[in-house]
Amino acid sequence: MTTIAQPDNVQEALFFKSLLESNGIKAYLPDEFTSQNLLPMMLSSGVKVQVEDEDAEAARAVLAQKQPT
């Protein structure tokens, strides 16, 4: 597994996961439920968005296309 993003909140992580999966890339949020039960200040490292190692490059490209310029 490769972590390709660590947004500050679970809503953004869920958006990234949905975006990746709509492009055929399976994504995982190992911190999803933990982040929903902790105060934001306790999850300072963000919510990990992970993909299979072989999908990491393609996943980063998908997310880069959706970042504001």
C-alpha cells in the first residue's frame, strides 16, 4: 500500500476515494473511522488515502488533475 494523500478531514479523504474509484483505482482509508471519533486536533497527521503500490502513479495523476491551479 502507498499513501498518496493525507487530507486534514475525512470528508476530503472520502472525496478523493470516490474520485479515484470513479477512475478505476481502488482506494482505502485506513484512518476513516478513527478520524470520525477523534477531535480534529488529535488527528494532526490527516486521514490517509492509500492505493495499491502499482496504482500509486496513476492515482497521483488523477488527484493532480483535480487540484485547484
